[in-house]
Amino acid sequence: MPSVILWIGIIKNVNFAGKFVFMDNNQPKPQNQLSIELNPQTTKVSYSNLAIISHSRSEFVLDFATTLPGLPKAMVSDRIIMTPEHAKRLMNALFDNVSKYEAQFGVIDLGGKGPQQGGGTFNLADFGPFGGGKN
């Protein structure tokens, strides 16, 4: 049985949005499907427990960082820059996957506060060096 994930991206200057289907080697590839290879020796894997997202009119910037207790600052390990259209496709794919996760494993607890009450996000301007906040 093939594994399926949602995908977004630009491959060879062509915009794609759809699904990747990973097939067993002995099964034929269906038409209109894109095969990808995930090589553990060359694929970079990063852990992040903090994402900082900013945008301009033409792009979204996602900085992924790791913050550890006792360290004075978070270390950004990866920066992803994408168009607003790709950012919205990513948002939709994340929403779909979180919904499926919660249907299978239960609701993800954000400490009693939902995003509408500010439980999952913060504003960098509230932190001194980034402007406007306390020093």
C-alpha cells in the first residue's frame, strides 16, 4: 500500500500542488504522480520547538529554531522562504494533517488556551530587542 503526503512546491520552475505517492519498488507508478526519493544519508533533518514567521508583500519567511532551558537565545537551524500562495497551501496542508492527527490521537492541548486567546503565539514586538516592547 502506498504512503501519501500532501505537498507543495516548485520543481523545475513549474508550480505543483497535490500529493506525493511513494510506491513500493515492484508497483508501477500511476500516471500524473510524482516520485521522490528520501535518502537518509543526504537529507537534512532538523528539530524545532520554535517557529518565527514573518512576511512581506511578496514572500513569507519561516525561521525554525530550537530553544533549550538555560540557554540565553534560540538557535535558528533552518530558514524557509516561500511565496504567499505556497504559504497558504502549507497552511491548508498543516490544518488537514492536524485535523487527522486529532481525529486519531485526540485534541492537542495548548495549555488550556486556544490560538484565539493567544495560547499558541506571541508577538516579537513584545520583546525588547525586536522593537516596541520592554527593554
